[in-house]
Amino acid sequence: MSGGMRVVVAGSSGLIGTALVRHLVDRGHEVRRLVRRAPRGGDEIGWDPAAGRIDADAVARADAVVDLAGVNAGSRPLTPARKDAILASRLQTAGLLARTLAERADGPRVLLQASGIGAYGDRGDTLLTEEEPLGRTFFADVVRQWEAETRPAQDAGVRVVHLRTGVVLSPGGGALGRLLLPMRAGVATRLGHGRQFWSWISLADEVAAIEHLLTAPVHGPANLVARADRHVVLLDALRRAFGARVTVPVPAPALRLALGDFSSEVLGSIRADPRVLRESGFVPQHATPDEVARWVRTARPVP
């Protein structure tokens, strides 16, 4: 699709949010970003999720809201306090936006709400469509509560899509941030035994999929992945693309010690199937490990 929509984006300063805003603007959409300080221009809207405050009139002038807000789960050790912050940041933002849209009959009728494939937990080789039950890990419980916060908007007739995003592959960080530095030095780093499934999507396809879902007749959960491959298969494609000649295994116990509960995100096996996205007509630009590996090597990071 091209141009025309007025879109409010929460969480616009993160990896996905930064790329999404640029993508939407380049495609001719009008984007306004939610900010937690005094707005500095017409493209910003003020809000304070912790206090339950938002400029509802400004939001009501949009056609759709994309909520990507939430504390980064992988940037620090998952202490009890950090876990509380991860959960609270997601419930506060999703809940405030859902209630705001529910209360404004003249407001946006589309809410694309961030979520994650961590919802399913470690499921081995099982192919996971959106109809699969949620798991019982910390991240699955976060997703369960996170998605439930959108209920007021759904009950009010807003089309809500839960963006269950997989491993986002980008040249500028994200899931690959800790792997690309040694890769560029000729060393590929295998995490654990490597047989776990990683359900992945390129950053370019992630933002294109979000734009697609602004108008596609989809509601409820949607697995935002291009495909799922075993970690070692994806790693081999990256190794070939970067010309890395050495592969160094990082044992699972060392990862669990270093990453704590977050180790489940890299060692756990989640073989997600993007059935909803596929059946809605979305076709990823990077659909194989070799294609995405070449793109990661040659693409410019989003500034």
C-alpha cells in the first residue's frame, strides 16, 4: 500500500520503532510519536504511562496506533526488579492506549500491539501457529498479561493485532548485536548445541509487515517471523556471508550463568509459523537464511 494514513507510534526510539517511523514516513504516511517529555513539534504527542496521562485528543486524530513501548528485556540482567520493570512498562503502555482508544469512538480503530514469540515457551520441534497455547516461562507470562491489557479496545470494536515478533535480524544490533562483532572479525559464535529453532525476521521485513497489518483484515495474534531455522543453520549462512572461518561454541551452562532467565530466549526452541501473516498476503523480502545473511552484511544500520 502507499501513503495516506495517520499513525501514532509508541516506542519510536528503539530498534524497531526507529526503523518503522522512517519506513512509514518514506511510504507517505503521517507519523506522530508518543514522547514522555514536553512535545517539541507537531510530530510528537505527550504521554506519561506510569501516571496514566496521555493527550487523548491528539491520539484521536490518528487512523491507527502502533505500540512498541516497553523496557528492553535483553539489555541488563533479569533481576527481580528488572523483571518487575519489564512487566510494568508493558502493562502500563498497552493498558493506557487500549483504554484511550476504547473511550474515544472518534479515535483510531486499529491498534497494533507489540508482543513476542516468547509467548510459546521452549517447544522443541513443534510447529507453532497462532492457535497454540501459551507457555509457562517468565516471558510467556509477560505476553499473557501484556496481550490481555488490550481487551478494552477489543471490546470497543477496535481491531487489535498482537505482533508476536520473532528474532529480529539487523545490521545495527538487536538479537544479532552480540554475534556480529566477532563475526566481522572472522569468528562465528554458536550458542549452545545449535539445534534449537530460531524464528527470525529481518528488520526490513518486520517494519514492512507492521505497515501491511495497518490495513490487512487481521485481528488477534500474528507471528511476525519470516521462517524458523535451527540456530546452526542460520549461523552457517551468516558465517558464509561474512567469510568467518572459525566457529566457537558457547556452552549452554555458560549462557545460563551469564544471561539468567534471558538465556531461554537464545537456547529455547521456538518454531513459529507465520500462518496469519502469510494468509493475509504478506510476502517477506528476505525468506531464506542466505538472503537475510547477505542483507545483514550489506545493509546500512538505521541511524
